[in-house]
Amino acid sequence: MLTIIVFATLVFFLLLGVPIAVSMGLTAVLAFIAKGEGFVLPMIAQRMYSATTSFTLLAIPFFILAGNLMNTGGITRRVFRFALALVGHLRGGLGHVNVVASMIFSGMSGAAVADAAGLGLVELEAMTKSGYDRRFSAAITAASSTIGPVIPPSIPFVIYGSITGVSVGKLFLAGCIPEVFMGLALMGAVFFLSKRRNYPKEQKASLRELLLSMKEASLALGTPVIIIGGILGGIFTPTEAAVAASVYAMILGIVVYRELQVKDLPRILWDSLVHTLRVMFIIASAGFFGWFMIHQRIPQQIITTLTALTWMKWLLILIIIFILIVLGCFLEGIAVLVITIPVFMPLIERYGIDPVQFGVIMILCSMIGLLTPPVGMSLYAVSSISGISIGLLTKEMWPYLLGIFLVLLVMSFFPEVCLWLPNTIMGPD
């Protein structure tokens, strides 16, 4: 009963428009007071502080900074030109370019909203000039942005790894194949819609143009190499890799491309600081909320209920996916991770589910949440830069949501698909 009341209260605050971090903290405080346990409230500061002091979490502000530097330093435009030369000649060409450019840029920023707001603006302008329907352009821009958190430098994987103790390097590798599957699924949806609506295709690039665009983007494409290669080679930790990515992006923007001005740095640093504070406040508040749930034995109640429902692993996975997707409709992805990981980790250990595979499942569920109202952050980011309402954008989103959901099912029931790469390179646990 307590579990139902707690989550009903949380949803009530969210429907009132209370920020997610405040909603979680307020729900926990009211529950403690209602149970006559107000004496534990001094623990708020301690639990919020301890939730944000993991060394791994230091990677978050630097990955955010790296994404903002790339958006300003001319990297996004070069990535887009290379993707255009690569797949622009397919039916619905710029839709495919949108997906491929996001796959490339995602290996640099690690954040869906950074992709949607930065590269998305370039993609929308190009598609509008070529005569594509604005709703179609906005929908594929939002959908393709969700590739970002699935591959390194994925901020959600950093958070998952810091909470569970799972190797961030393994998580980064585990996201690589799902990223390819997501890209193919989204391109399949683009091709289907383009055939039905008779969208144009771009002129096929010559070999010379392809090589020129590849050369121009080659330094930008070095960012994922630095991040993954440095971590796997033992040169630096994920946190140090984030710092290296930021320094590399700054050098490219200021020294090499010369499109990033020193006068732009205060604004970029401020934007990165604001975004970081927003993320860290959610993590801090969720830390207290998670401690509250453990204190009240809510995870144990949920585990008991779910294990009573089924002893079959595949059905348990479907139930967890359903819960995560529903929560993703109301909570920001990071909040869902921080709240549910303490609840689900004992379950997946009991049922023998690999924690690396489960990390992929959780992040893919979060990506669906980014594209579903009322809290879909990518929807709001693209809606703000495209002028398309959330309602129209949501209606246009269904083919892409279906594609991502199919990828989620593959990764859930064929674990070897996402585990092959990390187990091959780093070895099984």
C-alpha cells in the first residue's frame, strides 16, 4: 500500500508541474512526516551530497562541455556534410543523412538533447530548404537524437556504472551494436515513409566529394577514438576521457577550424554549468528518494510482488520494460535510472540477467521516454527549434518509436548481441 501511495504522490506533483527533483524530495519528506519519522530528515543533506560525490560522475560536466564546444566550433556542419555524401542519394536522402549524422555526432557528445538542439538545427534547415515536410523533418531529428546516449560517451551509462559498479568501458562497448541496430531501424522507417510520400533523394556524391568530406570531418571523427581507445587502452578513466574530449573539441574549434572564438567560451561554459547543475540536482534528489525507498523497504515489496507474478525470466524482463517505459513518460531518464536501479538490481541478480545487458535495456527504455510526452526532453528540444507542436510531433513519431522498441526487444532476449563486443575485447566477468 505504501508503494502505491508514494508513487501516486510523486505522479501528482509531476502533473502539477513541480520539477522532478523537487517532486522526489518533497514526496520523501512528506512520507517521513506522515509516518512520524521526521527525525530522519537531517539525513537529506547527507544523502543528497553522497549521491553526487562519485568520481565517475565528474565525467558528466565535461561530456556536456564537449558537446557544447562541438556545436559551436563547426564540427556539426562537417559531420553533416560527410553524412550527406555518404547516404544522401537514398530515397528520402536527408532523412537518412539525419540518422547517420546523429550516429557520428553521438560518438562525440553523448547526450540526446545536445544532439537535438545542436546538430538538429543544421539538419532541420537543410531538410526544409530541400522541400521536406516540416513534421517529418522534426520527427526524425528528435528520433535520431536518441542514438546519443546509447554509445560512448554516454552520460546515462556513466551514471549507471557509478551506481552499480559495472565497468563503464564495458557499458560503452555494449552500446555500439545497439547503436547500429537503432540507426538501421530508423533508416528503415525513413525509407518506408519516403516511398509512401514520394520524398526526394539527393544527387549521388562523386568519389572525390566523398573523400573531401571525409577528410574535412576526419579530425572530428577522432573524438570517439580518443574516448574509447583511451579507456580501453588504460590511458585514462572515463572521467579523464571526458576532460580529454573537451580539450580536443576546444583545440579543433579554436586552433584548427577557427570557428570557435575565445569570446564564445564564457557563454559555452555557462550553458554547460546550467545543464550540469540541472542533471546533478536530479541525481542528488533521487539519491535521497532512493534512500527513502530502501529505508521503507519499498524495493523489497516490489521484488516480492514481481517474483510472485512470475518465475520466468522473459516475462520478468517484459514487466520491467513496461515499468521503465511508463515511468519514462513522466520522469526524466536520469531520474528513472537513479530511482529504479536500486529496485531492479537485486531482481536481475536473482534471475541471472547480465548487469551490462540490463544497462543497455534501461538506457533503450529511457530513449523511448525521451520521445514520449509529457516529459520527452528530445520532443521539447526539437519542438522549440522547429516550431512544430508537441501533439503533431508525437503523431509523426510512431514509426520511429516502433523501430527503437524492436531493437529493445532484440537486446532484451538475445543478450549475446550487445554482450559480444565487451566480452570479446574486455573478457566476461
